[in-house]
Amino acid sequence: MNWGIVLTIQVIVWLIVIVEWKQLKKLSRKGKVLFSSLLLISVIFSFLNLETLAGPRTVLDQIFGPLGDILE
């Protein structure tokens, strides 16, 4: 985990909130929840090292690979 990237994402998220504060006040509750959840997801992803995570194909092969061997 690179703490520089995490800190940069945090600064960017706070800048987005500061810039969008006036429009955020006007939004409905659903809009505020959506805005907050998207920013929260980006913060969570900043903690993960996405370059080393397995892709969806690898995950599906690990789940269904043994099942295919059993069915053959």
C-alpha cells in the first residue's frame, strides 16, 4: 500500500466536497447518499492494491474450476 496515493485520494475527495458543497445542500437525501457512497468507494479502493488483485476471470476459474473437474 502506497500511503502517498491514499493521502492524495483523501485530499482530492475533500476538494470535491468543498467545491460541490453548494450543490450538495440542494440535493435530496438520495442524491446526498449517492454522492457520499461514490466518494467512500473511491476512498476504499485507494487502500487496495488493485494491480495485484486477481481479475474476474481468475476468480471464476477458482470457483468453477473444481466443479468442471467433477462434472467431467
